[in-house]
Amino acid sequence: MPYDDSVPPTRRARPLLAAAALAALCLTTITGCGGSPDTAEGTDAKASPSVTPDAPATPKASPTASLPQGPLTGRTVVIDPGHNPRNREHTKEINEQVDIGTGRKECDTTGTSTDDGYAEARFTLDVSHRLRELLQAQGARVLLTHDDDRPFGPCIDERARIGNEAKADAVVSVHADGSAVGNRGFHVILPAAVKGGGADTSKIVKSSADLGARIAGHFVRTTGSAPSNYIGGGTGLDTRDDLGGLNLSTVPKVFVECGNMRDPKDAALLTDARWRQKAAQGMADGIAAHLKG
């Protein structure tokens, strides 16, 4: 997500107020501990694997003709894999400021990593691929904002625009945090009520809160991870007004911080393919529950 991963995130953690009832419902089955957040639109990371940049590509949607019929048939979901494995090779481009409605912010960041060098950008792509497969199996049309098919980015304003132009029923941005050792657990970031410049979240605050609360509840049940012990006041939900990907969205959207890559216990989960499948399943179940109403 966003910020320098060499220090704990400096953003203000604010428990969700508008969806307190939903949060309480989501957390009734907590039995374990684990996962936690990265930052949101950026965090500097250790080196990620070097690859040769490709030309920018348009987001790819699942072919509707080949999708099975299921409970999500006719629904569109956009998955936003946080960061890009090649951002580190394009620091000038990703440092360019873009308009987020209420101000300006970097186009994108490199993301964080585990101490062993497993990059957040690799994690988010892997989980996003798993999530896409699970949603497609239920009949959803799924679009990724990028699929390791462009040299950097997309910028945070473009990520929001992709979901808007797709008229998505739900958008989920997948991340992992880069906080201090001992900070553990997942959290879901929800859009605050903001209006300024090109930002106006008034029509999506309520629906995004429902999406986020349902994802949080299913994430707990499926992964066994507890809500963050350092963000969200134990609810697993955090509301922010400084993320362009949320500020500029006109469709329901949340960020999911699956765990803290800099905590050894959380890192052990995030680097485990079996746990990543559980994380994808928890998100898929939460998205489906939201879309089914």
C-alpha cells in the first residue's frame, strides 16, 4: 500500500463508525490470530524480481462466453493487485504526482516485502489470480487492473477509473502491510465521506462499508487470522480519506490488507500458498455475500 515500509505507518487509524454493527457481526467467529496490513497506495520495499518491461496493456476481463452459470452471473468484479513488480525500475514515473480529488499523491509505489525479499507486488498478483478463479467459478465477469503486463503502475487514479468505467458491482484492491514486528492481523480499508475536486464518495460509502464488513467476517472464518492489533481498534475495519483509489471511485470499493509482511509470524502465512488460497477464498466469499445482498 502506501508509505515507507522502514517505519510503522504514520497514517491515522480510525475505527469504522458508520458500520459498527456490521463490524460486530463480522467478528463473532474470531478464533485465531494472524494477518495484518501493509499500507495502501504505497510502501517502499526490498528488491523484487527483475523482469523485462512490456508495453502497457489494457485490463483483461474474463470472457463472458466461457463463464459458467452461477450465483454471480451478470455481475462484474474488478480486482486491483496492489503495486507492480516492476515499479522499482520506474521510480521517476511512479513518483509523478496525480490528482486524487482532495489533493495530489504519487502515481504508485513499490510496495513492501518480507525480510526474505518476497515482494508485496508478487503476493498481490498471486492472491488476485486465485480470487479471479474463485469468482469466475461462480459466474462473475472479472477484470484485473493489471496482470504483470505493463512496465509500471497503473497510477492510482487510473486504477479507480478502471473500476468506474467497468461499472463494477464491487472492486477489491489486494495488499499486504509493511509495519513493525509484533503488529499483526488483517484489516479492510473503507472510503471515508469525501467531496472535493474529482472526488465524491457520498454514493458509495454505505455500500463499500457493507462490502468491507462482509469481507472481514469471511476472512476471519476462512483464514483464522484475527483483525489487526494496531489499526482499526479491533474491528478489522479502517476508514481513510487519503487514498486516491478510494476517493476517486464511483463504485463500491475497499482495500484488503491481508497481513504484515515485516512480522515473522504474519510473513510465514503470507508466503504459504495454502494460506494465500484461504485468503482468496475469504475475499471471494465476502464479495459474493455482498453481491447477493
